[in-house]
Amino acid sequence: MRFIYFYSSVCMIIFFSASLNAKEALHELIDRHVEQKAKGLAVAAVADDLEFLRRASLDFLGRIPTLQEQKDFLADKSADKRGAWIDKALASKSGAKRLADFFHIHFMERLGDNPQWREYLENSFFENKPWNVMASEILKGKRSEEQKSGAGFFISKRLENYGQNPVDYSGLARDVGRLFLGKDLRCAECHDHLFVEEYKQQDFKGLFAFFENTYLKDAKTMLVAEKLTSKKLEYASVFKKEKKETGPRVPGLMEVSIPDFPKGQEYLVPPDPKKKFQGVPKFSPLEELSKTLPDSANTSFSRNMVNRVWFFVMGRGLVHPLDLHHAGNPASHPELLDMLAKVFEAHKYDVRWLISELAKSKTYQRSSRMDQKLPAKEFFVYGLEKRLSAEQLLASILVATGRWNKDKPGEEPSFPEALLQKYMKAFANAAREPEDEIAFSLQAALFLLNDSTVLKLLEPDEGSLVAQLEKIQDERKAIELAWLSTLIRKPSEYEVRFALEVLKKAKDSKYKVLVWGLLASSEFNLNH
Amino acid sequence: MFLQKKADQPAGKTKLIKTVNLPSQANAARFSKDGRFLVLGCMDGQIRLLNDSYEELPPIALHHGWVQTIDCSSKDESFASGDSWGGLAYHKIQQGNIQKVWHDPKAHSGWIKKIALSNDSSTVASCATDQMIRLFSTKDGSKIREWSYASSQPMALCFSPDDKTLVVSDLNGKLDEFVVNNGEKKRSFDASIFYKLDRIQDVGGVRSIAFSPDGNLMACGGCKPSTGGFVQGMTVIKIFDWNSGKELKTVQGSSDNDGFVHDLRFLNNKELVAVSSGQPGNGKLFFLKVEENQPYHTVSNYPNCHAVAVGSEGKKLAVVATNSNSSGNGKVLDKEKKYPANFSPVHFLELLS
Amino acid sequence: MNKMQKCFSKEHNISRREWFQHLGVVGAAGMFSPAFAEAIKKKDKQVMFIWLDGGISQLESWDPKPNTTFGGPFRAIPTNVNGIHISELLPKTSMHMDKMAIVRSLSTKDNSHSAGVDRIQRGDPKNRGVTYPYIGSAISKLMGPCEEGMPPYVWIKPMNGGFISKDAGFLGPKYGAIAFGDGKPPDNLPRAQTVSKELDDIRKEFRAKLDLQYRKGRMPENSEAATAVFDMADKLQQRLDLFDPANVSAKDAERYGTWDLGRHLYLGRRMLEAGVRFVKVTSYGWDTHGDNFNGHLSLVSKFDKSFAALMDDLHDRKMLDNVLVIVLSEFGRTPRINGHHGRDHWPEAWSCAMAGCGLKKGIVSGKTNALGTEVEGKSHDIGSMFHTWFSALGLDSASLEYDNQGQPLPVAHEDEKAVTEVLA
């Protein structure tokens, strides 16, 4: 008994000491938590400047750094150059675009694309819109023509039907549960979840009730509308058959009460059967959803986003998989997650601040390599490998081969549409398959091997990498330039030696072969 | 036999006299020489006859598979019938009784698609999926001649006005004229509009052939397929000048749902009547003047028509249609929770001039 | 971080299973137990899956009812197995009945194409809220590639090709199909014109070496997976001869037929010989709601010729011992003949034809009544066929499970059983 008391006291002291030190920045607090958990384990050293720069450029600008950017960063002797670099990147237009790209892939899961949606995301991230405001804007759907922003795409796209299949309302409810609350309630649609005690059928149905009366009015303009919701949703478990009902309800929160209007007074704008107009009801479940879900009363909301941001920065969620938060699947660092969720709320759901603090931590900046045997990933004691999106890979290959023309300072060039489509075909997942895991496909390999546009990048035209290499007399110097341009580091002596052999074997095509190999390597095609 | 309510008729060319519901779907119908009997070939293997009081005689059950095709003699009250197992038979109607003259169950080793009696009633010609063209004596069923039709699947045939040649039409979009006496090919007529290769399916075919009474015109019918599988296609009738062999016109319908012109007959030297069957529920009876490019009168309320017979000197028609609601996925049950077969209503129409 | 949970739900008939949290990256799904993975690794068994899309009519093929109300115009013919008759439209196939096993008692739930095709090819398992893999992806996962290193799941089809990840369901895109559109190789398979064989070898070797370097000090899985993919690309590239029409003899072209199904069954056979684990060949256009009889006359005759040529070749090469051949559609066709002389969709009572690995020879299992309107006796849903195919391939389908991120999932509908009558 006394032992238990002793230990819990010690834990309490540790916990309080970890959280009460008000002078500690969040990133320091994060490191404390991680280091405490990792006690006794070997940890990787902090990454050197180039390893950091590559990782951070990919994460926060969506591409590898140019040679000039590498030089500038190495030459920078200021005290907190990494922190300053992070802040500058996150505040830039390119930073906003990169976040928008990631968010689009993460939340739309390649279901489709829309320029207004993209614009909405880029603007929101550029002005650092708080996450609860964004979530509200997205969940309310675009229900009037006057609404200008493209936030409605998340809902409108999911209300389209495909071929002979009806509209997938269950899919929409499920996606909202997963992406905004971190709970995959799919297995709770027909009965209480069989493995996860906390996921009840009433949770799924409550979420479903927000959407059952929505419908798509116009896919092009993302316009959605709602039929009258005047009664609760009836349901029964396939096992128990007892009839139940629920109004719209965010899991974990109170049910939204459905107002009981006298007949004839339910509508703001009454329906007109002649014009096939369904009317605009006074009670809007989507409106209620947009108000109740992104609220501090809903702890799942902040925990989910914090976990996803953690995944974005670190490469693995504290809760893994990302949409399976429940008692039986605890976070790798439960107190850390609790704390992050609380400070995120306290900082008014400031995404940029959260990302910057995560990025400034030692945890983020550790090298991905260790001399010793690597501990399990969830200890976060070394930099984790991360998948690169088609967009990141295209931008990076253009930078690496010297075809990244920065003609507009402060802005990143855009890709030719045809080239982007090719990259998407080779590297993007099909719709509804989250790009959370690393999966190098056969089509990606064939694409890199034989696609004419990829091989064209290796041509020695003016300013290209291969052209530059061919001008260099000393092969060793050329090899170093090739490595720096593609892998953002210098080659080891061993690597120089086998590179020299390759140059010898490949003769006239030596630099094409050399650069191709570097661009096709796992080191180029992953973030680490 | 069931009595059906009169279908609504548009004002004009035809007037419905009577509808008789057969207990089975029917493929073919022809009036006997004096128009006193309508002879029908049915999917249940029976030949059925309806007399001029619209009563059914006892059916003839000697066939197997489907009775696919019927042709009546123009010289007397006899007729030939062919089935989908290759059986061929000849019958005489005497004092309201049908007598079998002969029956050859193995006349072909495949599905007889069409038979045709020569104008002088001496010969019955048949074509089948065994890709053989055969000629038999109507007297005793002995085989007169045969030749192979290896180029395609034969679909229909018809004797020329002078009985000297036989026109055979096929699946792949042509008609061939053969000399009756030796099977030599004389002429070919292009009908490629009637055929399409859709994926691996050969779709379409020239389904019906008829000659004008004066022998100057040959008309043929089918569809212009747009897809195989459930088969979509516009109705097509092609008319040729028989003597020169030149194509005079192609008359095409407007909707892909209209399907095949399964049967066509000349009412006189200037007018044709034809029936079509397309998507389930879709059937047309239409009248075409040979100088015109579109039918001048169409009746669209008989679903899925497969045969049209002309009797009483062109004053009476019989149209073999199908019941409505004939299609449906899965096990569609009727009110008594049974799974019945479809059937053919036969509509007797008076032609108003 | 380990947490064990047990499911006691009798309704799902799952025996007590432990649900593990996985440490580290597992991938989208892995085998539930490593021991199982080793035990079931049968390298030499393969599948030829012939999909007749749209619904072949069982009445015009495997289960004719000549001279009955709904029987249609055609006859039945005897086969080289005493007592077994099939449609007269399959004369060549009738000479292979002594190698075949036909199930005539299929009765399934879905009469629509878009949902039906999916449900049949995914085995219509109990709803677990996950998308089950198509049979090709399932075999690709459960049995892996053959030792030749060719892609395990290949789909030969008309029109477009590509990488079809949706087949894989929850298994993840890695287990999708590589589709050869019109029998052509995938995009970028042939070595680029501007790269000689010599340079190709040099650059691939260099890339592989870089990856070895990359692995130092890191977890090797991702780089190993990438190298494995490049190896598979290599293997496939070495077999470009498979795609070259010049390599098809005039005799074989004639035997199989020059239509797409013929050409593709021939290519399918060659793919099996090259070591592809699961070959799917699809023929489209079987949905004969109109003109069903002329339609099937054309379609089935072509199938008959191509299929018989395939069976001849598989038999001659003794491949029927280890290749499971399956001929299937998403449903059969209605006995009732509609006004357009077509037959409509009919999942109520239809057939699946098979031959080869693990099956009895020359047998029919199950029957329909005289009119073909109902299964007589025990009927089987598609889950039973999945059990049957898995069993024929030596997999214990009743106890085998997938592991979907900790969620154990039976490989086939757990209420169904294999049709033991056809199993050897």
C-alpha cells in the first residue's frame, strides 16, 4: 500500500514539475516528456544543419532546399537560426501552400479537387486562422450562394454519388468522426463496436443524424442544402433489436434538441413543389454541428487535431492509428497528449504556433540515424521516416535537377498541370486511401525508370544539374555537387568511391546515370 | 385464353378488332391463304391456330424447343413450321382440322431461324445455326438441295418473285442471292448498317425480308446496333430495287430503344407494314410508303412486337406483341406469388383506308 | 503498450481472439500470426480466374433446361462424363468435362451490377465495416508471389490498364491488381528508348547500392520494400516477350480465337507459366437483357473455343494439378424471357464452373429444379465458393484470418462452408 502511495506521489511530482515550470517553452516541455519516457534508451543525436534543413524544408515548404538555401543556412551563424528559419517558413506563402497541400490530402483523401477549396486552405493557413474557426467553416457546409469561400468542398464532395451507388451518408458521418474527432466509428454503425467499448452505436447514429437530411444541390459550386429535420433518427442494433432514437449529437456531447415548430412554421423559406424547391428549414443540423463540434467542451476535438499535427511534424501520431482514440489504444505519451491538447485550446487553437513549437523541439530535430539498435518508433528518440506526397516529390525533383526557376521572389513556382498529373498517377493513392503510410508502388518504380518526362529532367540543358556536372573537371567535386543537390548532404568516402566506378562504367552518360540513381533512391523519395 | 381490355388506339390507320392472349410468347405469325386462320409459332413448342372467329384450335405439339418460324402457302391452306432444335414440318388445314403432311425432326442440326415457301408452294427453304441452307419438297419433305453458308450466321430467307433464286440474309450485314437450282451465289447486297461487333459479340443481323407483290422491290429489316449485351439499336428498313440490285433507301428510326424490325410485309406495291421490338416495353407497329423516308403512321402501344401477319387482301393485320412488364431482375412474382412466364397478346387490327 | 482484448460476441461466431496492438509499422494489414504465414506459403499453386462480366446465362451454358417453359431455344448436349449435360453452345468444352467441377446451386443476394460485381469478387463476407479484398488481392496476400518474383495479381482486360488498388480493400494498395489493358504492358514497362540495357543495369545497381547505404543506422523495411518493387519491375521487364504479339504463333492465335477473350486467355496462360500467382481475365458484354439467345450464341461460342484451347494447353502442360481455374459472373440470368427476348439478372439459382488444383474431376454439385427457378436442396452463397477455392489451394479458410491493424477478420464468410463435394 505504502509503495503505491510513494510511487504515485513520485509520478505526481514529476508530472507537476513537467507542467508547472511556466518559463519553459512548449518545445522544451515536449522534450522533457519524451526524454522521461525514453529513460534508459539510446537516443539519436540532434541532426546536423543539412539534415535538419532537408527535413524542415520538405515538411514546411514542401520541397528540398536549393543549393543556395543550403549555403545560406550553413553560413548563418545567428543564435537560434533553426527557430528563426521555422518561423519564417511557416509565415511564408510557400509555407501556407505546403500546409494547404498537406491538409487537402489528409482531409480530402484524394476524393477530388477544387480550386476554391485550395484557395480557402491557403488563405486560412496564411492568415493563421484558428483551427476551431476553420473546422466550423468546413462543417457548416456551403448552404447559400453568397458564401464565397471554398470551405464547403469537404461536405459537398462527400454528398456526390458515384455511378449507380446512392449517396454515402455513412461515409460522410464516418469521415467527420475520424478526421475531426479521431474516432473511426465505422464498426459502430450497426451495433456497439465489438472491440472498442467506448464506440457505441448511438455515437455513430448521433453523428449520422447531422447528415441524413443533407443533399447536394450543385457539385460545381459546392452548394448543399438540408431537408426538414423534425424528428429523431430511429435505429436499432442488429443484435438487440430494441428500438432507439437520437437527435443529432456529437459523440461525447449533449444531443442537439430538435425544435418542435408548429406545422407550417418550420421553414425560413417554404418549399415550392412546382419549382421543385425543397425549402430552407429553420433548423439546420449542419449549423449546429459547426457550432458544437469545434468546442473546448469537446476534448476529442483538440486531442484529434493535436495528434494529427504531431503526426504531420513527427511522422507518427501519439495515438496510432490516427482515428482510433480510445482507452484501449492509449497514446504513447498520455500526459504529453493531455498537455498538448490543453495548451492548444489555451492558445486558441493556434496551428502555426503549435507546429512551430513541435518543430523547435529536440524531439523533432533528432537525426534519423543511430549507431545503436533503434528503439521502437513510439519513443520518438530518432527522426522517423515519412512518406512524401506526389507534390513534394515533384517539387523536389525539379529543385534537384536545377529546373526550379524562382522568378517570383517570396513565391514558389507552380507546376505544369500535365507533369503534376503524371506525378499524381505514379505516387498518389486512389480516392479514400489515406496517404499516412509509406508505400512505394510498382508504378512509381516504372515511372522513375522509364517515363520520358523524368528522363528528360536528366538532359543537360542550360542550367540543369547534369549540365553543371558535365562542366566540372574534377569528378570528385562533381560527385559532391550531385549529392548536395539531390540528397542534401556530402557523400561519404565510400560513396565517392563507388560513384567514381559508376561514372567510369557509364562513360558518356555518366552524370545522367549518377543523378538518376540518386533521384530513384529511397533516400531521395522519403523524408527522414 | 384470356380476354384483354382494348388498348387505346390513336386515330388513323388501324382499328383494333380483338386481342387474344396466347398462353405463351410467340415468335412467328402468318395468315393462311384465304386469311381464315392465323398460324402462330410459340416458344412453348406449340403451333397455335386462331380461326376467323378468334377461337383457338387444338394446338399442334410435334415440335421441340421453340417454334421459331411459320410460312403459309399462297396456293392452298397449308403451311410449314420450323423449330429451334432443327425440326421442320408441313401441315394441311382441312375442314378446320390440321393434318401433318410430314415432319423431319432432324432437318437441321441447329436452330432453324427462318423458313420460306416458294411462291409455287413446291419447296420450303430453311436456314439454321448449323450454317446450312436446305431446300425440301413440300410434298413429302425430301431434301432437294443444300449448301453451306459458312460466311456468317443466316438469319432470314425469302424466295425471289420468280422462285428462281433465294435471298438469304445474315448476322454480319449482307444479303446473298443464290440460284435455287444449284446453290450458286448470284448477287450480294450490302447491309452493313445492320451489324456491329461490340466487344466480342456479333450484334444485329438482317432479321426479315419481303418482296413487293409486283416483284420490283426487296425490303429487309433489322436494327442499327449501338451496343450489344442488352442490345440498343435504331430500327432500320432497307429497300432495294430488285431488278438492278441498287439500294433505293434506308429508313432509320430515331431511338436506340426501338430495337429490331423483326417482321415486315408489303401491303401493296407502294406500302410496307413492319413491327419492331426493342427494350422491354418498347414495341412499334408502323406503316411506310416506299417513296417516303419516314413511316407515316406509327402505333406505339403494343410492347415488343415480334411478328405481323397480313390477311384478307391487305385489310386485316395480326400483330404478335408481348405483355407489358415483361422484364425485371431477380424473381419477380405475380399477385399469386407465382413466377409465370410471359405471354404474347395477339392484336387483330382492321386497316382503315 | 500492449493491450489485449477479447471478443465474446457469439453472433459473429468469432472464437476468442486476442487483439494486439502492434508496435512499430506493420503496414495496412499483416498476417495474424507469423507461424501461419510460414505454414500456408504454398509457392506453386496458382489461379486462373475468368470473369464473364454482365452475367452469363446458366441456362445457355452450365445448367440447360431444354424444352421447358423457360428453357429457350437451345438443346443440351452430353459431355465426356456420363450423365452430365451442358448447353449445345459449349461443344468443345463438353470434351473437357472430365477435368471440370461445376456447382449449379449458387444462390446469392445481389441482382445489381455495380454492387453485385463487388460483392461476388469480395466474397460478400459479414459486414465488419471494412472493404474486403477481391479474391485476386486475397490470394496475393495469403500466398504471396510465386518464387519467380513476378507480380502476384495480374488482370488482363480489354481497354484500359493500370494499377487497380481498389481491388485490395483494407489490405492496402500493395495488393491491388496490375491490369494489362488489352493485353499490353503497363505504362513505362518497356525500357525507355533512350536508355540502353547496359546503362539500365548500371543505374539499377547503383540505386540498389545507395539504398544499402541508406539502411545503415535506420530501420530497413521501407528501403527494402522499395528495392523489392524495383526487383519486381525488373522481373516483369525481363518478360516483355509475354506482351509481344509477334511471339504468338498463328496456330495459337487461331486455336484461342482472335477476339479479346481468346487473346487474353492465351496471354493468361503465359502469365501463369511465367509465375504469376493469380491471373484474372475479364470479358465484357454478357448482360443480355435483349436478344439473349442470338447474343449467347455469339458470346458462348467464342468462349467455348477459347476456353477449350486453354484447357487443352493446361492439360498438356500438366498445369491442372496446381492451377485452379474458375469461370464466374456476378449472377446468372432469369428463366423468364422478357419482351426483348432477353433474360434479366438472376442471383437466385446459378452456376460456377471450375477445374484444376484441389478439385474432383468430372463432377457436378448441386442442382436446380426442372424449370431452373430454384435451387433444389442445399444452396450456396458466394462465401461458400471462397471457402471452396481457398481449400482447393490448400488454405484452411475456416481458421485463417487477416489482421487489419489489430482487428482479426476471417478470410471468408464464417457462416459458410466449402462445397466439400467438389474438393478432392
